[in-house]
Amino acid sequence: MALITYREAIKQALDEEIQRDENVCIMGEEVAQYNGAYKVTEGLWEKHGDKRVIDTPISEAAFSGLAIGASMLGVRPVIEMMFMSFSYVAIDQLFNNASFCRYMSGGLMNVPIVVRGPANGGTNVGATHSHTPENMVANHPGLKVVCPSNAYDAKGLMKAAIRDNDPVFVMENTLLYGEKWEVPEEEYIVELGVANILKEGTDMTIISHGRCAMLSLQAAKTLEEKHGISVEVVDLRSIRPLDEETILNSVKKTGRALLVEENKPYCGVDAQISHIIQLKAFDYLDGPIHRVSAIDAPQIYAKPLEDWQIPNEERIITGALKCLS
Amino acid sequence: MATPKKKSASTTKKATAKITDFAAAPINKSLSKEEKIDLYRTIIGIRRFEERSLRAYNQGKIGGFLHLYIGQEAVASGIVSLMEENDHIITAYRDHGHALAVGMSMNECMAEMFGKHTGCSKGKGGSMHFFAPDKNYWGGHGIVAGQTPLGAGLAFALKYKGLKGCAIAFLGDGAVNQGSFMETLNLVSLWGIPVVFVIENNGYSMGTSLKRSSAKENLAHRADGFDMAWEVCNGHDVFEVREVANRAMKRAREEHKPFLLEIQTYRYRGHSVADANHEKYRTKEEIEEYKRTKDPVNVIKQQLLDDGTLTEALAKKIDQEKKDEAEASAKFAEESPYAPRSEIQTDVYWEVDNDTDNKLKGTYFFND
């Protein structure tokens, strides 16, 4: 096992997949000669050249649509959104064309593209650069979306996404790019639709995804040490497809659920998770399901306020204690 | 670097000259008698098919929108007739003509509009979303200009894979003012992508005339801003369409260069059939004048009668065959079943549809 950053893990996945399949290419703003705005693609252009690692102009709608069209003829483009927030200018391409072409053609085609890039707040950049649109993506049947919380998952999910024959969004996180985790040297894949139990516990379940899963894990450790509460932490990893079984088994075991995500609460991913739990594990619940989400306002710029707006350990602990009260 | 061919003035001049000039062009002269008859067959086939679909729409058999191509038939017919093995096409929602031109059957197209399981998209797409990837036809797209970057992508794939071919992406004159199209023009010129954009300029983006929607009436001219070649021609004469488009397509295939082609055409019907007021934003005389002098069906028929390819009797026979085929397609559509409800959730994910050994993990659909 090697201790590598989340950024390095994604780069390894891209590098290995470019080498494995001649149809895999990566395109986006600054991905090639500049080495990536967040250095995720650093060195890949030098190694693989112009054909496989392609700088685009600032034209998300054009290069997203181009990637979709190319995928219809067997190219497997990975497109980088410098920020997932920028995908909003390509919504028609991504949410109409990538998601629905297969359906509207009665299954005559498929769109094997990956849309990847950071989707997170907490970086002091204001509302336009802080979106977490996994809920919007998941609301479009035809699209898939994953949110890796650590380097191991980032690499394994990225490889699975590239090999998948449907459009997959990989939601990364700039605050995780520099964090390190153990990652095996040998090749592995993390399948879509399989959640990960980060920590076992008996008193309550925290269900989370992305960086919030890591915050939840920290909070769970504090809850155990300071409050003597045994918390199970489920990291969804994949939002659509969704591992309902792991969610339900955990809640059935503990009887209590706290849902933690960086999304705004209204129609967030956890609104759906909450519904699934009440529908399928109602009789096992010992109390209402609680949620910790971003405080429901556009992302604020001021750093101390933004740090409070998105979930943090303190807010998660407060939420957990509410669940148990 | 692209050398823009600014031939708009000369082509306009040619258009007013004797139309048979284009028939004499090498690309048209090389057509066999049978190939010329096929062009007539395609053009009149589209006309008769759409006339029949209009009746079905008015009878309430076809739902949603019905964007008729009547008046524009020579454009798709001419360009599709130039397609080679590795050429691909894509268009917007006025897509019936292109579908029939690539060889889709009237049955599958009519059934799709009726929403039936026997339709080309199993009733999942409707009038605006016809597809036939096996015939290099990639739709049929409902959002104005949304198909233009996809067309660039088809062409990108050809270049990426080292295949000699081009993509033709059709759009309307209303689509030129969408941002995605202008972004795409820049990208294809910058990267040297073998795509030909064909603006089918019928003069109206829905009920808004060109004058009221575009700051400059010469739309192809915009290519200059992207250092891209362009040309303008007429769309009622299939031989003119073929002569001009052939140059653009050849250039794309051989030099990996994009081209913007504006074809001036006209639609007799409204934007869609629901656009009942179409005679309010233009005059009856305007429509009648086009029908009298530039109707694509009449123009090709007269050309082929003049050069001895067709006789009145053969023309009539082909017309009748197409009427019968259209009538039969309506009957086929009427008698076909709707897809079973279980089909609502198929064709969403490739991986789910192909999960024969049940290996997929997780929930894909979220119904209670």
C-alpha cells in the first residue's frame, strides 16, 4: 500500500485508463499544457500527448456536447469541469443529451462519458463556485453520479466510471485533493452502487457522502470518546445507483439515522434517503430521522460563516445528539 | 488556415439563372438515370409522408408537436445523397425528411409519431426524436442548437479514429443565435474538425422573421468570425444543394476543415402544426409565390421531365406509390400496439439493459 493524495489517486486512474483503452481521452480547460487548474492531470499531457489530453477553450456547452457526440461513435471522453459549478452553462448538453439520448432513441445508442471535477464549498469563493449538484444529476434518469470521500474510492470509482457504458459524473472535492490515504499498488475497481461502512456501531447510523462522510467519521469518533455513543458511519460513495441495502441494514440495526450532506436541504440527496428509510424501515426507527445539510441559503463568501454554513464536526455532533434525545 | 470562400453573391446570381446549370455540374452529371429517379422518389416520398402525418395529427392520432418539413425536402434529400460510408448526420426537431432520406421506413417513422412500440424509438421519442445509428443518423433533437456540438463530436470521433468522413449537422436559422452553436463554431475551427454545419434558413424562427431575430441577415457570414469557410445557396433545387454541399463535404473529409453552409429554403406550414397563425407573420402571397416558383417537388419533376429521365406516367406512378406507402404506414401505426408499461424503465441505462448475468449493484430506479 502506498500513502497517496486524493489528487494523485485520480491522476493514476486517468493515466491507467488512458493506457488501457485507446479510446479514452481527457479534455477540459487547462487540463493539458497548464497541467490542470488543480493539478489533477499534471504530467498526463507530457506523457500521452495532444490526442489523449486535450485543452479546450472556455466553452463548457461545446466541449460537453462534443464529448457526447464523440462517445456515440465509440470515443470514451473524460471531461473535466474546472468546477462542477461550470457544468451549469452546459446543462442542456448534460441533462438533455447525455441523459436522454439513449432513452429517446429507444436504446439504439449509449453515451459512455465521464464528467468529473470538484463539487464542493468551503473554499471561500462565493456562491457561483460552490455547487454540489449530485442531487440534480441524480434527478435525471440516464445519468449516474458518484462522490468519492477518499483517495482509495476516488481511484476505484474513477476507473469504474470510465469503463461504464453510461454517462457518469464523478464529484471530486478540492478540500480533499491534498489529503492522503492508503491505496494499493495493484489494480482495483470500486463498483458503482456499493456503499462503504466506514465505522461500525450500534446506537445510531450516520449516512453521508463525499467529504461529509470523512467529517462524519471524525464526529463519530468524538461521539464515542466524549459521549460514549456507538455510531455506525455509512459512506454512500455512489448516489445513483444507490446501495439501499447497506443503508437499510444499518438503520434496522441501530434504529436511528442522521443524514449528513453538503447539499442544500430542499430536494437534496438526503431528502430521498430519508424517504427510503421511512418507507422501508419505518418499524425499526426509534425516533425521527434528522439531517445536517448546508444552511439553506446561497453559499456565503465570508470564511468563518461559510465554515458554519456547510456541515462541520460540531454541527454533526449536535445533530447526532438530537437523534438520540 | 481556412480560406473563406465568399461565394454568396455569385451563387445568388446563379440561382436566378437557368436552374439546369447545377444539373450540369460534374457531381450531378455523374448521376445515373436511376439515381436521379431516386432523388425524385425521396423528395416526393417525404412530401407524401408528411401530408399523411398532418392528417393523422389533425385527427388526434399524433400528439405533441409536428414540425413539418414541407417545402424544404430538397435540402435533406440532396445532402444525404452525397453521404459516403463514414459520413454521419444529425439534425434538430424538424427531422422527418432527414430520417426518410437516410432510408428509415415510413412505417417506423409514422408509428413513432403515433407513440407506438413499433416506432423507431419504441414510442419513447416522438416526432422530434427519430434515430437510426445503423444508417449514420443520430437524431432528431428537440432543443434548438443542442445538436450542434453533438455533430461536432461525431466529426471529432472520425478524426480521432483516423476515419475519412465528415459529419453534417443541420440547424435552423433560429438556432444560430444560441450560445452553444457559436461556441461550437469556434471549437471546430480551432481544432480542425471535419463537420459541415447546414443552416436550413427557412426565414422564420417560429413566428419571428430573420430580420427580427438576427442582427445580420447573412447568417453564414458569421463563419468569418471563426476563420471558417462558408457559402450560401438555394435549397429548392436538389442539384444546386448537391453541387454546393459536395464541395463542403469533400473539403471536410479531405482537409479536416469545418464548413458553414447556409441554404435558403422555405416551409409552407407553420413552425409546428400548432402554429395556426403562420399566415399572420407572413403573407399568403409569399407562401403562394414560393409554391409556384420554387416548390422542390415541382422543380425536380420538371428538371427530370426536361432531361428525359422521367415521363409524366412514371412520375405519376412514383407519386402514387409514395401516397400508398404513406397511407399504409398510417394503417401500420394505427394497428400497432403501445409498448407495455414495463418499457417505461428500459433503455434508460445501457448497463441495466445489458445486465444479463445480474451483476449490477445498487438501486437504479426509485419508485415506491
